[in-house]
Amino acid sequence: MEIEKLQIKMITTGTSLRTASTPFVYQQKVLPFLSIVQSVKGSYSIKLGNGSMHNTESGGFFIAPANVLQTIEHHIDQESKIMNNRWLFIDMVINGKYRPDFIYDFPTIIPKENQAEMNSLFDELFMCKNIFDRYSICYQIMKLLIAMGSPKKSSYNKDLENV
């Protein structure tokens, strides 16, 4: 599918810090938007739907599609005894119809070769002082995600769209 139009409908960012007093946090949740989450210190174990468990390293990222059960374990860094994380929740529409995670399969864990670029974009995003720069960086993040993703085989049918 050729992407002709991208519209960001919503972005939310946040950070949290956990200490040795809460060394292990277990969550299950379903979010209505695409999530990109980084374990700045510490790590995550993440399972999407009925899939297998994946692990981030400290500084690593996971991607969770909208409307999929996320089973998440937060692990503190053993040396510093903290877990620091940051996240971007984004609702975007491609060509006026499709959410990115509806037409692309994204890796659950961002590959090592893409982590430095994503980390740099997250650094910029979390330092932004205005909405214009925040949106610009979110478009760059989505460009990177789509480059990492692969088109879903069954999600788009031009003949069905015409019907």
C-alpha cells in the first residue's frame, strides 16, 4: 500500500520510576492505541496476546499494537536498584482509513540495529517544548516503525475496499 496521507490523532508521552521497594511489577492491559515503550534502566518481559514472552534489555524498546492484550513484567536494574521507563502512545491514521498496526506487523522488540535511532528520537521527543516539534518527531518515529515493519498479507485488499 502506498502511504499518501498520515494523520496523528493523539500522542501521549510519559515516564515512571520504580525502586527496589517495588522490584517486580506485573501488568495486563489492552490499550486503544499503538505503544512504544523503552526501559531506560531495568528491563521488560512482554507477551502480546497468546504469543511468546519477549525481553528487552536495559535501554531496549517494545512495540505493542492497539487492542491487543499486553502481559508485562517490569524488572528493576540489579545494579542501580531502579527501573526507569518512558513511553509514547500514538493514535495515527494512514490514508484516512487504517491504523498502522492494522496494516503492518511490527517487531515486538525493536532490533538492536534500530535502537540507537529510536533512542535518539525519544530523547528529542522528551525534550520538546512545543507541539510542532513533538508531532514532527512522532512522524519520524512512525517512519522508522514502518521501515521496521512488514505489511500484513491479509489486512488490505484493494478489490474489497472498492466494494
